[in-house]
Amino acid sequence: MLAERGLLAEYSKSWKRIRNRCRPRRSLGGTLFVNSAMTDSFRTERLAPSMGVRITGLDLNQANADLVGELRELLNEHSVVAVSNQDLEEEPLHEFGLLWGETLSHPSSVARTNPHVQVLASKDGAKGRGLGAWHSDMSWHPTPPWITMLHARTIPSFGGDTGYSNQRLALEMLDLATRDKRRSHRRELPSQDDIENLRANHTGKGFGEHVPDSVHPVIRTHNETDKQALYVNPEFTTHIVDVKNDESNRILWPLWIHSISEEFVYRHQWLAGDLVIWDNRSVMHTAILDYEEPRWMTRVVIKGDTPH
Ligand SMILES: O=C(O)CCC(=O)C(=O)O
Ligand SMILES: [Fe+2]
């Protein structure tokens, strides 16, 4: 009982620290106003304790490098940035992407006129039912996209959310969770020390035999903020390299259960016109395939560095 109380106190201390860190720098009536080079002000509101801001009052068809600089700061701090009420055709979406860096094509869109703009569409609802899987985009790539931007053109009246899980928080809470032996799913959880220098193989073979695998660190360091985050995911990570298969499974499965704990998750309920930008170095995400009406999204991803 005493041990439980100690653990609870530690949990609440950690959460206070995390909440303070996530607090907006300047706040006005619960929302943050940031001066923009393009508009007098755009408005941001926090989306969830774990991550995310929503921005209103912007037209990304008019975006420039200064604005992208401001959005980038918000992204580094909040990991997910949802911009409301946008209307970007494919080419303007690509142009907006190019303000962030080099865009990557995806093996599933090589046949498109512009393979750097991917279309995720379910016209008759057939593709809307299924099971999604948590992942960080294209983690099988040698330089996986540091950000993804996904634009909701048509959304179902019901369902079709996207789940995001903050992998910085997941790592930060790992050692605390390993001490919570009351919960059977935490008994086998490795500590941060156990996984510190491990590397894992990621595969994109689901998109074609020609797609090469990549090996990346299990804990990656953000190249702008220096913050560490877990970087293994159940969709593309196949195994930890240089250990036996059993040992690899023993490490990965408990980590995956931990890494999608509700406390780290934000579920984005799309509004038509949303353009959501997320930081693949800090979050995993999953499509939630529970809808039966048309859903049409366009997507651009920006090439990142080699994870380290
Ligand atoms: O359709 C979604 O909700 C997310 C799909 C996805 O994984 C992505 O765009 O990277
Ligand atoms: Fe994805």
C-alpha cells in the first residue's frame, strides 16, 4: 500500500512537470495569440494534455517562409498542429510542403501525376472498415519524413478519426511504469537503460519487395529539440537487431502496449478543411478504420535526417 502511494505521488509529480512544460508561453483567456508575418494574429488552442494545438485564422494558400518558421516552433513544442478551414488543391498543398523542405514520394503513389502528393481515399466505404496499426510514417526509409501533413477534403459524418500517441511522454514515463508491478502488462517492461543502445529493423515490404529495410535506434533524439522519444512501431518494426527473436519480442511487445497508454494519446476528430501537421520524430499515429462513408484526404511528407 505504501509502495502504491509512493508510486502515485511520483506519477503526479511527473504529470505536474509535464503539464507545466506543455503550458503555452503567453496565454490570454486560455488561448495563445501569436503574431504572424501574414495576419495580425492567428489563434491557437491546446487540443489535449498530451499534445496538439489547433490554429484558426490562417490561409495556407498565402503561406511564406516566415509563417512556416512560426508553425515549426509550435510543432516542436506541441508535436501536432491542426490548421482549421483550409482549401488546398493538390499543387498548392505540394507548394506548401516545399516551404518545409524536400518532399518524398511514396511507393504506393509512383503512378500519380505528382507522386509527392498522396491521396488516401475511400469512395464507397469499402476501405473504411478494417484495422489500423500504430506507426511513424515510412520508418522503413533511411531518412524517414520528419513531418507529415494530411489535409481533410471529404470526411465521413461519423468516425474516421486519427489517433496520435506522444512517444516523448511514453519514454519519459517508461521507468515509472516499469516499477508498477501490480499491473501484469507492466511486469515485463524494459527500462530505459535496457533499451538505450538498441537498434531495430523497419520494413516497408508491405509496399513492394523492392522497398529496402532500414535499421534505426530504438530511442531517437530529436534533431531540433534534443528531446528523446521511443521510435519503434507495430506496423513497420520487425525486430531488434543483434538479439534472438524471442528476446526481441520480449522487448517490443510490452513497449508497444506501454507506448499507446491512454495518457499519451490524442484522438483527432477531423473537421472538413483541417490540415494536420505532425512530427514523426515525436509521435506515432494510426488511422481508425471505423467508417462507412466517403473519406478523401491528401498528404505530403517531408524528408527527414537519418534518425540518431
Ligand atoms: O488516414 C488516416 O487517418 C491516417 C493515415 C496515415 O497513416 C497517414 O496519413 O500517414
Ligand atoms: Fe501514417
